[in-house]
Amino acid sequence: MATLIVPGRDEEPWPTLGPQVCSLLEERAVHGPGDLRGRDYTLDAEKRALIYKWYEVYPKGHPRAGKRRFKRCAMSVRKGTAKTELAAAVAFAELHPEGPVRCDGFDARGRPVGVPVTDPYIPMVAYTEEQTEDLAYAALMVMITEGHDADLFDAGLERIMRGDGDGKAVALAAAPDSRDGARTTFQHFDETHRFVLPRLREAHQTMLANVPKRQLADPWSLETTTTYTPGEGAVAEGTHEYAELIDQGKATDNTLFFFHREAKARPDEDLTDRDQLYAAVREASGPAIASWPDFEGQVAQIASLYQQPDTDRSYWERVWLNRRVRAGNQAFDVGQWDELARDHGLISPNRLVTVGFDGARFADSTGIVITDVATGYQQLYAGWESDGTSDWEVPEDEVHEAMAEVFGRWQVWRAYMDPPYWESEVNAWSGTYGEKRVVPWWTNRLKPTAYAMRAYRTAMITGAVTHDGGRALREHIANARRRELKMLDEDAKPLWLIRKERPDSPFKIDFAMAGALSWEARGDAVAANAKPRDGYIYTASSTRRR
């Protein structure tokens, strides 16, 4: 089993508040969302050991006796191991008015005595606003509102307070500013492999720098994640590489505790072999997870995902074996795209949206993708795909009708349209709906298009874009292959475009290009601080369907 634990094994155990924290959790907390929701919280052996480690303190007689040993802790384990719920459980203990999470001296046997934090402030950071509803803060909400001590708290969608008003946990998204962490006693960063944008990395650094501001509260940070894709520059990547430097003796930092487990890659490995595939999943899971009910059933389900023909196997290895694997030649990570599906239905009428249009008239496909400016929620509104016959042609009247529907139903801030094959129609739409709203956006401009592709992919990594889970758009996202250019970006990384796997491939990518154009327009709308007009409904066309 491949694990990295920094620092390594101690010759003598350190004093720890871990047993007291675990007792509180198992006596007073309940499980969050999932199959065990509302049941008394239980800890497996590994999670118990991690809590013991996280709550180690300097021993009696030491100049810093009773203070926390680690100020920053991080864990990197495979998907599906309840790491987010564990972080929520720690937040529960840190917020609880009786949580034994700070040392207030030692008993006669030299064991630390735990007491609660005075006026705790607990930021729980997700990579997008929507993810605060799905990650650790949501689990904490359930633990508190459906638990034994619900009457001790005042819980809301954005903050959970102690009932007496002394302290709170808050949900923060994307890029908290410096004020958000100024009074931190404990803070959690969730899924840090998605923290790739500069503003997310800067927010992480700012909040780490805020930790020393309340020294009497002995504050600390916790990061939980599945491992990262190398080269994306995620916070998880920086933390892991820093831990490796410490482990190699190339850096010194006795305030960091880091835990990572993966299935070790072997030179002769063949994951198409059932026995090797199952063994790799078991290895990545670890012995504690192997004790879960019907663990072998879970192994079989995970293995079946690998065997499916449309699986992105690089992504599968990263999330299920927790290996640092570079993505293949697919332009976009289909697994990440699937995780971003939200069942929100059609975007509500009169919302401010952006539009992307791309396609051909013959043989390929043509699509219209819309994106809600405020939320980043995206969907293929209309698409036409070749039936494979030699005389097939996109029905022009249907495209005009669909475009009229889009401009009639929503407030379109910009529509970015790739003109080839549709130049006269784009000109007509510009005349009908306004030249400032209908913008020809030529995708044969290499550098602007490459930056648009990068922005779209980054939005998927960070979760900034979500979508309705439509099959057709997903297929085009999956079909897109990367074509690297002889150009570098500002970080000296190759720029790239999307292409089909081969020129005559039946697997089309036009909807993916339309999605990227719609997202590019959405980014420009956000940069321009575009706002919808109250009470405004565009009615230039009377042909749209209701």
C-alpha cells in the first residue's frame, strides 16, 4: 500500500485530545447525508487514528505544553471514503459548546483536559457557491439539525451559530476575502484539487495567514481532497509537493500533518485483468474502509466503471485509486463533467443569459448552448445532428425559430457565434436582435480560441460551470480531443484547441464548441458586471414556441 504520512511514525506517542473528541462525536453527533443519515455517528479505525493525530498537543513540562502540535492538516484519499463527512464532524466538535477541542491543563496522569473554544469562528470553504450545499457545510447542517443537540444551535443555510450567539460556522464559496478568515479558530478547505484558479489559491494563502491572529484560540486548518491532476497548479498539488519536500528533508515544518493513500502503480500492471483491478481498488481503500458493510460490493461497482467503454480511465485512476495521473488526450474530463450535472430544468424565463452557436450545415452538427450569467448553469437549448445520410442538411427554418425562442424567452447579453456556413444568418440575427448582442466569434483565431478552451476546462475543474445533464452535450464534451498549438500561455504551458479524433470521425464536437463560446460570453458578462433589466421582456419575434 502506497501511503505518505508526514511526519512519520513517532517513537513515543504524543498526548492527544483525540479520545475526548471521538467520544463527543459518537455520543452526540449523527451521520450526514447518505445511507446512514440521522444515525449515531461512528468512526472507523482510520478516522479515529486521524482525529487522534490532528488533536495532538505538546506534553506537560514542554515550553508550549497543551498547545496544538499541528496547525495545518491535510488528507488525500480516494473518492467515496466519507472524508467530507469527517471534516464536518471535526467542525461539529469545534463548534459544540461542550467540545473538548482545546487543552486546559493536564490531569494527574499527564493526559490533556479538553475544553471548548471561546467564540469559535469556523469558515468552511468550497470551490463554488453551489458546492457549499453539497460538501462539508451541508453535512454539518444535517449533523446538527437532525442530531441529539439540535437545541444548542441556530442553523441556517449560510451560517450555524451556537444557541447563545457565542461563535458560528459559515459557508464560504470560491474566493473568500481576507475578512472572512480574520477571526478563524478552525477552517476547512474542501476538495482542494479543484482550487486551481488564481483567486482560489490566493484565498487559501490569505486564510492560512489569518490563522495566527487568534493565538489564544490555538487555531488550525484542515484540507480534504481526492488527489489532483499534475500540472494544474491546484492547492492540493502544492500541499502534497510541500509534504514530499518535508519527507525528503528538503524543507522543515513541524506544524504540518499530511496523510495520502493511493494504490501503488506497478510496471507490469494490467487493470483490464479483473483480479488486478479489484486488488488496486482494495489497496486504495485501506483496511478501515475494507471493514465497511458490503465492501466487496462497492469494489465490484467501482471496478465496473473502469470496464465501461466510455470511461475516462485517467480520471478513474485519479478518483478511485487516488493516483496522480495526467489526463489523456481528451480535451475535457468527462468524469468531472458528470459530477457537475444539476437537475434544475430549463433556465427560468427572463434570466440574463449568454449564447454560444457553432456548427455546419452538412454532415456535422449545429448547436445553441445557453448559460445563466448569475449561476453558470448551462444547457444545450437546441441541437441538430447528422443522420448519416449523404443528403442530410441542418433545417434552417428550425434554427431561426430556435434562435427567436432564445431571444424571446431570455435577456441575452451576448451571443457569440462562429460564422462559417452561417454568415448570412448571423448577419440577419445581428440586424434583428442588435449588433451588440449578436457577435461573430471566429474560432479560426488560434490564440483567442485556445484561451476560451482553457477557460471552459478550468470552469469544469473548479465547478464554476454546471449543467442539466443532457446526453447530447455530454457526448460532444467526451468526443473533444486536444490539439496542442506551438504557442505557450503566460505560464509557459502549451495552448490547445479541440478537434475530432480524426477528420472523418462520426463523433461530433460542435456542441462542445458552442458550450465554450457560451461560457466565454458569460465570462465577459461577469467581467462587465452585466445585470438583467427589471421588468424587461424581449418580444421582437412572434414565432417562438411557448
